[in-house]
Amino acid sequence: MKKVILSLILISTFGLAKGQVYYKALEFGISGGGANYFGDLNQEYKFDYFRQSGGLFVKYNFGSYIALRVQGTYAHVGFSDKYSTNFYQQQRNLDFKSDIIEGAVIADFNFFRYDIGDFDHRFTPYISLGLGIFNYNPYTEFEGRKVNLRDLGTEGQAYEQYADRRYSQTAVSLPIGIGIKYWVAKGLTFGLEVTNRITTTDYLDDVSATYVGAALFPDDPNSPYPTPASQLQDRSGEVTETPIGIEGRQRGFSATRDQIFMVQASLSFRLPTYRCPTTR
């Protein structure tokens, strides 16, 4: 009888140990929320054109405090001078929109110990820091159609005297953020994150330096209408009697770089494993 009881205890103990559930270090997630742009058109940090964003990510958790994620993000941004309270910007009357596609590597640093399945460590705030590369192409609506502004060279980029204003459709981003995470079910984490992306471009909005003047954009002799380039480099004539876009006058503020601000919620999951992790 004693041998039977001892055997049952050993079997029970072994079964419990074997049944202890841990979670793999690899994590998969989806995120969604909104995006906003700050730059030459939105110098007042306003949210009048707050639009959609979303992404997918894969994260590797190095224990309970540090994680590294690789993510792809889409965001739609834009702004218009009509939202500004500045009189000069209202007269300038420029606007843009752009679709952002970004790939980034971002590190998360938890303030508290965070362990899936441990009720005592199911929540933590965290900070994030990363490096990304993104594609953008500013455009506007003109006479009922979409017009890519980069192709027009609105600040004279097509001419050698303004060659320093030429810009690529690809730029680098530096995501810096803060967030919170909470496991709502074993293996499933809910997160909320606010991130500001400092970029290496001042042409996210196609605005940076000075006007080059309408004379640099000659009209098509075969058309009775001005070219889109001459009209879109200075749109003040749409709202004022006297256009303001004379050569050398300030059009943007080239001393700063444009930024992308995002607020996103996320859901991510980690698969269970019965193998005890080497670090916790």
C-alpha cells in the first residue's frame, strides 16, 4: 500500500512539473491606430489631419525586460495651410498628402518585470527606441486629379542652381516611443503605444526652402493654361489677389526635419512551450 501511494505521489509530481506551461520567446502581433505629421505646414503641432496607420511585427523577448521587434508599418499623413492660425501660412495655401511604408527594428525596455502567465507580472510600461527606413511620395489634389509633387520640382529641383534641393523618396526614421503592455489572456498581450518618428528628410511635405518664382516654370506654348508646376509651386493666388511666391521669399523652414507621430493599439501572441526558459 505504501508503495502504491508513493508511486501516485511521484506520478502526480512528475505530471505537474511536466504540465508547467511557459511561453516561447518569439511573439507575433498586429497594430492599428492613427498617424499625424509635423513639419513646415504643421508647425503648431495640430491634429486636424489625423489619419489611419497599421502594421505587423515579429518580436523576440530577451527575458522579462528587453525585447527586439522587426515591424512593417503603413501610415497616411497630410496637412493643409488652411488649418493654420498663422496669416502667412493661410495665404501660402499649400497642402499635401502622402502614404508612408516603413520597415524598422525597434527595441523595447520594460520598466517592470513582464511574464506571460504570471499574475504578479502581467503589466508594465515601457520605452522604445529604433531605426527605420521608409518610402514616401507627397501629392496633392489639383483640378480633380492626383498630382505627384516631387515630379514637378516645385522648389526648382530640376535646375542645377537648386540641385541641393533634390530629394529621394526614401528616408531614415528614428522611432522614439512610450507604451504600456498587459496580458489579457495566457499568451495574448494587449499594448498601447505613442511613437514620434524623427526623420532625415525635410521634404515629406514637398516644402523646405524658398520660392524660385513662376518664371522658372514656363507655360506650355501648345496650351492656353499655366502648367501644373507653375500653379502648384505657389498656390497663394487661389486665396489672395496678389500671389506671394516671388523668387527668394521663404516657402518653408529648412533648419528642421519633418516628423511622423503615431498612436497605435496592438494585439500579439506567444505560443506555449513546456520547456523551461533559460532566463526569466
